[in-house]
Amino acid sequence: MIYHCNRCRYDFEASVPPVRCPDCGSRALRRATRAERVEYLQLMKLVAAESWDDAGLRRRAGNAAAEESPSPAREKELPVCSA
């Protein structure tokens, strides 16, 4: 269920009816209207997409950096064990 704080206008999800707003502590809570739910869900989708995209960019940047500069172990000739 999605709830709305009338004091600070914070929208949030909770599995049980909350007593206080997690943002401002107010007790002025109610269930979100249809428009507020739609806006909240759209925002959550946008945040999830940006988070996924940021992780992908970091991963790609990390792979590119690894390809450009060899690790110290690759630069040195490692001794061969003759056992």
C-alpha cells in the first residue's frame, strides 16, 4: 500500500498502516490517491532505471580501465615453480 503525508507531502510504501511519516514524523497520514500512486510508481521506475544504468556505466568503465592498463602481475614475469 502507498501512503501520503499531508504535512511534508512524502509518498512511501508500507506493508502495514504506518503510525508516523518516516520522513517528518507527522501523524497526518492517509492512503495515497490514485494520482499520487501513479506518480509514485512512475518515479520508482525512473529511479530503478537510473540505478541500473549507473551500475552498467560503472561496470563498463571498470572493464575499459582494466583493458587499458595491465595489472602489476602481468607486467612482471612470474617465476615458474619446478617441482
